[in-house]
Amino acid sequence: MKQYDAGNLIVHPGGSMDPQVVVEVIPEKAGWEFIHYQLRRLAAGETWQWETGEHELALVVLGGVVSVNSSRGAWQEIGGRADVFSGLPQALYLPRWTAFTLKARSDTEVAAAWVPTDQDHPARHITPADVTVEIRGGENATRQINRIIPPGFDCHRLVVVEVLTPSGGWSSYPPHKHDVHRLAPDGSLLEADLEEIYAYKLSRPEGYAIQRVYTGENSPLARAGKPVDALLMPRENDVVLVPEGYHPVVVPPGYTGYYLNVLAGSAQALTAEDDPAFTWVKSTFKTRNPAVPFYDLSGAKQVV
């Protein structure tokens, strides 16, 4: 079992031999089993060819427009927003054993995440009309969550959401965790054991966020004598790894924070447990930050 600390819980851009890859998370280096992630930047006209093998894949267009031709079908216009702060996402889910060519129709950034699978599911283009938006929390812990591949999506393991946090705001708060697979007496899921990444964007290039990752006494790492309590400062395009533990985030005043969450593990779920020391804070939420939502949600599905 790997020992984690502030030095290896954050992955910075650079180091790839592929010039399109801005930042990459490799399972063997992360010390986990499932999530492989890349942020790819393509100039207009450039292509990326790949084959998913024994993996299911999510492609999320962060900005720009792409087309994808594959052994499962063709999609000529995916994307359209200028960046992650200006509109709802479009994405593509591709099952295992899919060969594809992605072509940038404009200068484009695409997030690619894939996990191993032994199941077959249909390819699907996810449009803004398919994305459910939730305004969660309250006060200075208000945030916007765009559910791209939510629990219940027709896939095996992947869960993918976007989270936008306003200036000076907290997110993933109260702190929660999902590092033990637990069932209720009736068999319902209380908590899933999930790997997770936070892939960051900030509204200005010099921006940053602060994220704490810490394990509770019942986490597998803590029981193995390798507890974690790390304070991280992710910047543009950094990726924070959450192998276990609670993981709250705060954004400095003047900046809007964005992160793409990819999760995979013991269930296709977001079932989590709050840190019992902080869950009382939910009872203090009376209003929501008027900065949220960040753009027009007309026609979008929203959680009330």
C-alpha cells in the first residue's frame, strides 16, 4: 500500500512524450487500480487516434469543437463552449474495444479518462440537454455541479462531474469521503470505495485553490499505519489525487474555481460519508451565493 503525502498527491503538467498531452495520471504512478486521465490540447485540424482496449472511456470537451469517427459511430460536432466557465459541457462515452479518431475543428482542450472494464455498454454523445445541474450547499459553500456521467448512467465504473466554485467559496464541504464499501442492513449502499481525481482550471492563469486530503481513523490507509493529512495548492491544469480520505477545497477571493471529478471503484456511485466533526455546518445554510449559477441554464435539467 502506497504512502501518500503532499508531494505525490498532486500531478503537475509536463513530462509526457506526446506533445498534445498537457498533464497525465497513470494508475501505476498514482498507486491505484482504475483511473487513467489525460488533458489533451489540440490545434485546429490536429487529430488523436486511439483504441480503448479493455477500458471504457469518457471524453469531455473543455473548450472548442471536435469530431469523432469510431468503430461505434461518428459524431461531427461535439463541444462548442469557449471554456469551462462559459457554458455546459458536451462529452462522449465510448465502450471497450472501440477504435476512434478525434479531430479538432477548432483549437480545443479535451479531457480523457478511462478505466478497465469487462462489460459492454453503448456509445453515447452527452449534450447539454443531457447534463443535470445541481446547485449544492449554501452561504460561502455554494457550488454548481454539472453531472456528465452520473450514477445510473449506462456504463460500468465511470462517474464524471464538473464543479464550479465562486470567488472565496468552499467546495466538497462539509468534508466527505468514499474509501470503504459499506452496505446498510437492507443491502442499500451507504458508502462506496472510490478513487477520485480533481482536475483544475482557474478563471485567471495565476490563480490557485487550496485542498486538504486527510484520512479518518477507519480508512484502509490509516489502519495500515499510513494515514494522510496533506495540504495542497493546485494551480491551472494540476490534478489532485484522492485515493482515500476527506478532501475539501477553497478558492481565493477574486477567482472562480473549476475542477473535473472522475471517480471509479467498487460501485458506479457517488455515495459518501461526511466527516462527523463538520456535518453540523449543513444546518447553518440559509441562503445561496447569488453568483451561482455561473451562466444561463435555460433548458437544462436541474436538481431542485
